[in-house]
Amino acid sequence: MISDNTKQSAAILSIGGLKLIFPQSDIISVDVVADAISTENSNPLIAAVLNKPEGELPVYAFSGELQLQSSLTDESRFCVCIKRHDVYYSLACDGVEVIQLDSNIMQELMPFIMKTDNSPVLKLMLYKQDVVLVVDALSVNKYLQSVENNDV
Amino acid sequence: MSEISRAWLLEASGGMKFAVAEYEMIEYVIAPELTSVPLTPEYCSSIILWNDHMVPVVNFGILTSEESSHMHSVSVLAYQENPQDDLKYIAISLQQPPAKVSISDDQACDIQQIDNDIWRMLSISCFTEQGIAVPILGIKNLASSEFSHELNEFFNQAGQSTDTLAE
């Protein structure tokens, strides 16, 4: 069990029964999905784009099994914009919950026997009796890149 | 007079019998509620929530390519990375309930007699039971990065199937 007495904020993204948690510092904005423009049929790995001052931001949509979808689902409500250093993208999700992490919330490193090369999951977290997958901007970006490169 | 050790004799999904020390098996769970974790190997793709722990479940039925891989029950096993560390847990799917056995030193045999590559890698020793070499599982070996790395190497090789591992 990993304990950290320093309270940190984090955001849980609900995606088709799956829960991903990002450090709050990786999230720069949350847009409603209505702001996204569908890109269906142009790039099967990108579900939509958001128009941002910096240009078009790709919106990725995961299934509940963390597989990339070519379009937003009916359950998609938000596009969470994620940024760290030069990495900048958006993930569609059904819901977002911001929580304070503390030592009472159990986190465990991903067991070696469950690891695969391309998985973005860094740890497993137990929150309100739900298993939450701990990721960050860079680990998900690395996974997105590996999918785009057909490594998965 | 030879020494007698108490152990649990378990039958993993896939049919392989193995043993762990009596104190290493913490609980036998019938019809466990599994939570899938995406992008994990098929042989360890879910966890159980057990006593506030998230415990990975290893399905040797899938790992050794046997047909019988249905998860009827699991045994929760405890191990330590180092003597001063907290206990960690890993579960193995079973196809038969555990049986308590006594093993004498006279039953000890050579690990090379285990007729399965994976179980040879995981064993710390073995004994003969009704003429068959039964591995004694090194639980720490199963949870180790080295074992996972070796499995990944096997599966990443082009054309490598799990059948090869079972032989």
C-alpha cells in the first residue's frame, strides 16, 4: 500500500463503466461534448476535435476496455482537455469527479503479472469500492501513440 | 526420521496440481466476484476485492492452454518481497477445493521431473505424490517482474503460442 499524507487533487473520468484517474494538474479544462466536432470517417482513431485558440485539439474516445473508438458514444458528456509539457489532447467521458487523494484511499502499483508493454495504467486504486485505474497525461499519450503506430 | 511439513495441495485451472506451505494460503474463495482490468494479459486479466485489497487472479488454465479454464474458485495466497515487508497477496484460480497434506522429506524430488516449463520456473522445490512430481510454488516467483518479463518474452516472439509453454 502506498501512503501519501499530502492531499492532492485528482479527477476521475468515467468511461463506459471504466474509471480513469488523472492528477488534477494534468487537466486544464473540461468542455461539454456539444462543443466537439465529429471527425467520423476521417481518422478512425480520433472521435472528434475541439476548436481551441491553439488550433484543433483531437478528442479520443475509449471503450470500457480502453480501446479507441472512432466516434463519440451516446453516453459521452464531456471532453476533458489534458496537457503536460508538449502533450495536449482531449478525452471524451461520461462523467468527471474531482477528489482529494489522501492516505485512506488505497493505491497499489500495477502488479507485475498484470503488466503489458503498452498499458497506460500505473497503479490500481480502490475508491468507494470501485477499482480505478491510475494514469497520467504521459502514460495515456504513450498508449495513444502506440495505437497510432499499430503496436497494440 | 524424516521431517514432515504441512501444506495445501491445490489443483489450478488447467489441471496442474501444486502445493503451498500451510501458512501461505490465506483463504479459499468460492465463486469470486471478478473485476476486469483492461489491457492486461489474458492469464491475469482481473482482480478480486478481498479484505480491502485488490488481488490479481492468475488463471493457469489460460496460461497453459488447457481447455478447462473456467474459474470456479480461487485461493488467496500471501507472500513477502522481503522479510520485513508487509504481506502481499495473489490469487490463483482453482478447479478443485484445496486439500491439506503432510509432506515428508522422503517425497522430495528433482524439479526437472516437473513436466511443465512454467511450473518449473515457478517452483522452489517439488515432491512426488502418487508417482507424479508436484511443484511447490514459490509465490514470490509468480509475482516477480522476472517471471512476468519471461512470459512477455515468450508471448512477444513471433508465432509463439501458449501451447509451447505448456509442453
